[in-house]
Amino acid sequence: MDRMDEFFTATVVYNVSAYGFGELRGIEAIQAAALVLGAGNPVGHHVTNVVIDDVADSGEVRVQSKGVGINVDGTCGRVTYDDVVVRDSEGWRIASRSVTPRRVPLGG
């Protein structure tokens, strides 16, 4: 959790409104929320199906990906991440992320 600055900008907006938590602003807010969630955090987290849209000279791209979390009891949860990723002097970082749960299978 101490290395979140390698993935997120300092001013990241992390939208978890779909879970009833609104928008978390900044790395410290994300860290605090993770600590409050405690044992509710997944013990494994995997990101897949990454699609990068419109790599342009602006230094900003849109990225969509799927996340799968494995819980301590063996159940899993699935989400879609919609990100805006920016390039700064340290490299590419997520500037905003919206998390949408996937609660039903395709076609359901």
C-alpha cells in the first residue's frame, strides 16, 4: 500500500460511487478507505483485458480493464475499471478511475 504513488497521481479521483462510497480524492483517501475495509479487501487482485484508447501526443489515454478479486473465503468479485492515465516525469499514472461492479454474467 506504500507504493500507490507508482500507480496513481497524487491527485487521483477514485470513483467508487457504484459501491455507495462516492469519490475518493488523493492517494491518502484511497489508503484510508482500504484500511477501513480491512479484512473485506480481496486477498488476490488480478487485472486483465486491458484496452488502451487513443494514445495521443496529449500525454493522456483512456484505459478500460477488468478486475477480479479473490476473497479470503474463496468467493470472487468482478469489476470494470474505466481509467484516465496520464504521463508525467515519473511515467504513466492513473489520474482518475471509475469502478463498476459486474454482478451478472453476460446475457443475464
